[in-house]
Amino acid sequence: MSDLRERLRAEGARRYHDHHAFHVRMHEGTLSRRALQLWVENRFYYQTRIPIKDALILSKSEDPAFRRMWLRRIVDHDGEKEGEGGLALWLRLAEGVGLPRERVASCARVLPRVRAACDRYVQLVRDRSLVEAVASSLTEFFAPDLMSKRIAAWEKHYPWIDAEALVYFRGRVTRARRDSGEAIEFVEQHATTPALQDACVAALVAKCEILWEMLEAIAAAAEAKLRLAPRARLREDGLLVWPERGMELNPTAQAIVRLLDGTRSEDQVVGALREKWPDARAAEVSDFLVEIDRRGLLE
């Protein structure tokens, strides 16, 4: 292993986002349904940026052989026709966790911090040299192990997700190994000076920081204080009403709605509910919050 490859692996392994508490909780099976949905919906925006940054990398190269190699990455994400490729598979994942496909595809509810972090990645690739831009993709070194761990954890801890929805993760295990192998060979061949090698390591570090920032934003949203939307109200007869709509709630759901006053996170809602009903299940609370969020009734 070259010194540069060893440096890149060491820096990436130390900074990769699999160490983030949100990922740790994901793999331990302690995330709520709503938290997983937040991750899937926001991560889709990152997926949409990947073929864009790859197109920018293509535009920097004068070598047809390199362009042919790198073009495959765009096809992997966009597909050869509508309904194929990684983006389509991610929307299948979104459906598998209970999200409306059209809403996720629109990116309308992407968190501003997530959007800014993903756009910063595109800007990084646009501004850096070709070899630095390629080096920034080397987080793929660590993706196969993460994907394998994620598949096992989701199958074990989140059985409500259709196993067929995990096909994106399964495909990335082999593709990421192939892609990272090609990328590191290119970087080793073209980062021929100490200054350029340092710049490549810096580009990888910047990419790791972007991935970390995305998880920070999603984790913060998952722990945010929840409030019932102003357009909805709970009537004394247990009917949750909003313009031209209504939803009859059982006593537990009514109690949850009364706790949505902007002072409690999801976990705190569960804790408060258990003071009245000790057997209240976090999963049932999460399912109810997911349902009213789908109807636009949760802030």
C-alpha cells in the first residue's frame, strides 16, 4: 500500500460518518420510524447531487478512457432509462419506509442544513482540480462495510420495512468496492507531488465533514420539539379536525396530540405518555406521529 493510500484510508476511517451517534443508533435499532424516514427523505437530496458532481468530474478530464470509466457512475445513479438506476431504487426505499414517493422526489421537505451541505459538495468538486475531486469520492472506501452492516441491522431491527426496498444498499456493496478501487488508482497515479497529495487528503476530509454535517442536521431534526400544526385542533369529542378533514382518535392518540405543544421531542412525548400508560410503546407513538406528519399536521 502506498503512503498516500494509507493516509487517505486512515483519515477517512477516522472521520467517516459511521461513527456518528445517529448511525450508531440506526444500527442498534433504536431509531423511531419517523427518524428513519427523516434520514431517507433528506438523504435522497444527497443522492441527486452525486450524478451532478460526477458530471463535473467528467468535464475536467481530457482523457477518453477516464471519461468512459467515470461515465458509468452517472448511469449507475440515473439509469439508462426512466425508472432505473440508484435514484429510482432510493425512491423504492422511501416507499418501503412509508414515505410518499412524489414528496421525496420533489425534495420539498429537505432540511436547509442538509441542502447546504450537499450543495457544498458539488461546489467542492467544481472548484478543485480533477485529482482532488476524484479523491473526495474516496469515502467509498468505507461504504461497502457500512452498507453490509446497515442491511443486517435493518433486517433485524426494522422488520416493518420490506426487504425488497433494501436493494439499493445491496447493489452499493459491490459497486462501491469497484468505484473506490478505480478512484484510488487514479489518485495515486496523478497526485505526484507532496502538495498535491496533501490537497487530495484535504478534499477527502472536506467530504467527510459534509457527510457528518448532514447527519448532524438530521439528528437535530429527529430530536426537535414537536407541535401540532396551527390549522389542526383536537375537539372535546376526540375528533382531530383540520380544514375540510377530520380524524377520530382513541384515548392514547388524544393524549399524544395534547403533548404536541412545542415543548417535547418524540422521546419526551413517549416518556410523558408512559406516566399515564406505563405500557405505552414508542413504536406506536412514532407510527401515529408519522401518520399525522403525512397529513401535514406536525411541525
